[in-house]
Amino acid sequence: MNGIHDMGGMHGFGAIPDIDGPEPFHHDWERHVFAMNVALGGLGLWNIDMTRAEMEATAPEDYLAPGGYFYRFLLRMERQALKYELASPEEISSGVVSQPPRSGLSAMKPEQIAVMAAKGSSSMRPTENEPRFKVGDRVRARRINPETHTRLPRYVRGCEGVITRVQGSHVYPDDSCHGDENPQWLYAVRFAGTEIWGKNAEAGLEVVIDAFEPYLEPA
């Protein structure tokens, strides 16, 4: 999906702010949105790749709205709440419950939310296939333009790099967003900055991304 969310390498957005401080939230409402995000995910109605695909479906004018990162969380959760019949349009607009809750769902307990937020869950899965590539292999990121979710950044497509690590077999996001885990081998791939941005790239710059096997071909 070539949407506004895939803005890596684009000009005009300024420097990335320092987010490594002890406080990840700037406002209390952001805390509430994050907590709701974990709690809703714990219902088991969708997986993380479905969530990312839904986020990417946000209209560009809303994605770039001043509310920022957690505002996009909120817009995405509203759409998922409607899609999975967790709330009605009237309830979302008014903030008042007017219908019985959807039956058959089991909510996470508060203590479970803290563990999920801190540790998440593993995406590693077994596969009978052997990895196609090994450390040191030169590969090229495929030129693909899928209309749905993908984890291959647009700015490396068509570029050549080197495998630096075999990360194991993991849930494949491009299929997981449709409900099929389809495990694939995952690799760390190092790209020279000049390969991505040309001769004017910062001297010595390298970019390492995690890329799934279907994203790659021998260079």
C-alpha cells in the first residue's frame, strides 16, 4: 500500500523528535487511547497486522492532522469498533452507551493489560521451508506496489543490500492482515545510503531493515 503512512525518506517533515525519554505520553487522553488500544486488541477480534492495515486506510488529511500519533490510533479504533459491532455510530458520536454490548467476548483483566503492553507476543512460527538466503548474500528488494498492507518500505524497493542476519520464521504481515499467518523467513538487510538516496546521501550512512523473504530476490 503506497499511502501517506509510508513517508520514510520523504522531504518536508523535519527532524524526527527524540522519543527516548521516560515519558511516552504528552497528554492524559493519549494514555487513555493507548489503554483502550491494548484492551480492544485483547478481545481477539483482530491481529496486529489487521490493525496496521486499518491505520493505513486513514484518509491522508486525517493521518496528517495535528492530533498526531495517538489521534490516528483513535480514528482507527473507531472504525474497528463499527466494523466489529462493538459500538454504533450514535454511541461513538455521543459517548453514551445506548445498545447492549456484543455478546460472547471476554475482556482482558487490568493486570493482563500491563503484561501485554510490556511484553507483547511473539510472531515466530515454525515452517518446513529452508531459508532461501544466508548472511552475506547480496539481495535486491523487489519493486512491488500491493494495494493492501505490506511491511516493505517504499524507499528501499529496487535497491540492493546485504543479508546481515537471519531472523527466523515469522507471521507474514501481507497475508496476516487478511487472517492467514503464512509464516515466512525474515532477514535483516543492510542498505548503503547511497544505494537508496544517491550520491548526495550522508557519508557512511547505512540503513538496516527487516525484510521478509517474498520481498527479496538475488541481486
